[in-house]
Amino acid sequence: MRKYSLLQVGLIGLGCMVGIFLAPFAQAASSNWSVDAAGSWCTAGSWLGNSIPGATSGTASTDIATFGSTLKANRTVTVDSNRNISGITYFQYVGL
């Protein structure tokens, strides 16, 4: 069993407390839909960098969701939770 010094325990506790207090302030970021498929807005793997755009609380989100050249056909993206978002940008694939 590993022993921890009082300093290590204190630093771990401090890190946990900072994380707990800052978590409500974490924000999403603008992102691009990165799969040529339908899906759920809340699936991180469908967004570039796994960053789901849109805040889940508040009304001051500056995030923009972009649906662009990745989509090669008509697709449905289901928004299955509340999201506050500044804008949505669409680019039409030339092959459609």
C-alpha cells in the first residue's frame, strides 16, 4: 500500500475542490459535425474534437454549430437535450 504525505493529500484535496467549484463554469465550444451520418446532438464523437456546441444552462452561449462538407446526403440530427446556442451554419455539399 502506498503512503501519501500530508502535502500530497492536501494538493489532491485542493485539486478536487477547484474542480468542483469550477465545473459549473465549464463551457462548450463552437464545433463542426464530423460524421457523414444522422445522429444525436449530444453524441460527442459526432463533433470535431468531441466538443458538443451549446451550453446546457444560461442564455449567453456564443457557440456556433457548423454542418458542412462532411455531410454527403440529407441527414437528421436530433437535439435531445436543451442547448443554448448562438448560431447554426450550414454548407451544402456540391454533390447533393
